[in-house]
Amino acid sequence: MKHAYLILAHNEFEVLRKLLLALDDERNDVYIHFDSKVGKIPDLQLKHARLYIIKDRIDVKWGDVTVMEAELNLFEAANKNGPYDYYHLLSGVDMPIKSQDYIHEFFLKNKRKEFIGYYQGDITNEIDRKVQKIHLFSESFRTDEGLLNFSKRIIRSGFLKFQDLIHYKRNKDISFKKGTQWLSITDGLVKLILKEKDNILKTYSNSFCCDEIVVQTICWNSEFKNNIFDLNDEGRGCMREIRWENNVIRDWTEKDYDYLIHSDKLFARKFNSKSISAVDKILQYVHVNKT
């Protein structure tokens, strides 16, 4: 099997280098999108996997549709060199917690399954707020304090309240779903997503955190719904260990090492350079345990 690893990166390049070492296998091709705000792209080398740095770099803004635009650029670049059996979307601070032999064998056994996490709770209000309302100045959800940005927040908030007042709702004919952005999907689903690229950018313009919604929604409303690996467990659905605390993703540390290596998941997010020892231990583990 041939796999494509698609990485969204903007910082923590020490962790990124470790991630690439874990993915450096002749059965893999690696594609990296660096946020256009990154001034100097780090020098990266692989011995066995092919490495592609995306030239069409997006100025990614948190919560904005530009996150999805960068993701689509990764899918597009990889699909041109494909087909691949699987496309794995990772951030630059993720790590596999199983060896490449284990990962390839797992996907061979589960060929044609779509590994997408679906959130299990009620998302009615969240969908209404995130993608059925118009968010003005969506490029500045997270910006430095300042009078201009304060004014934008006030205007955005006021316009959202106005939409509630008049019961405005867009995209009413779409059955939306949500879950984690990070996933592993087949060539067929990637082609469907790329076919919908223009519609995606139009539908989700001036939305909030659509990267958690787009792929889940497309898959749910397609023939690929029948191939979803696990609809009842978001983490198992995407085969990723992600730990939330108070609505914030907690970084893994060396204290979590035993938990992670005994997990039945394939990947974990996220790590940081302050706990690089945890990354080193996992990297050594996946290299030693090659089967």
C-alpha cells in the first residue's frame, strides 16, 4: 500500500523533524503545508519517503475557512501524484504511536474504511452558530488586542445577534456533522472532496471552525458513509488519541508515555518542544517495534 501523509505546520519545528523521522518509510510520501506567515522554512530531509513542500501557501487564520483552504491544497497536491491508498491529515505536532509496519498492516486489514471521527453529542446549536450564521471579519477571530480588532469583534457580535433576531439561517438544506479535523481517508473520498472544492470555499466562507465540519458532512451525505470505521466513538473513528481538558487540547508529556504506547490508536496529538523527551521515547518505540 502507498500512503500520503499531509501535514499542516506553522511552528514547533523540532517536533516536526521527529514526526518526519517516524514517517520516513519508502511506502510513504509526505506533503507539508507551511503557513505563509512562516518566514523561513526549515531544512528538512528524508531518506526513504518522498517529501513535497506545498508551494501554494495559505495565510491560515484560526477558525477561518483558510484552515480548510490549506487542507484542500494538501489533498490536491497529493492527489495529483496519487492515487494513494490512504491520505492521513496530521498537524506538525502529531506523532504516530505505532510503527509503520503496524500502521500499514492495519489499513490493509481495513481497506476502504474511512477513518473520520464524529462527535457524539447534540450539535444543533453549534452548527447553527458556526456555519449557518455569517461571521464578519472571520479572518480575525484570534488577533492581537487593539482598537480596530475590538471594533471588529463588536460589529461581528452585533451582526450575529441581529441574525438571531430575524431568525436568519443559511445552508438550511445541508445535513451537517462535526468531529475532529484530523483523519485518514481513501482516494475515492479525497476525489469527491476535491470535486466539491469551489462549493466548500463558497459554502463555508465567513463561518467559524468549519475544518471540524466539512469532511464529516461530505462523507455523511455520500456513499462513503457506509464505509465509516466507527460512528460511535470519535477517537476510535479517526484512530487518534486527543485529550481535551476544559475545551482545550492538552499536550502529551513523558508522563503519558505508557498510556500512549498501550493505546489501540495509531496517532496522537499534540506534543511540544518543552516535552521533546516524550516525542523521543515514542520515536524510539515505533522504530524498535517494527511489527
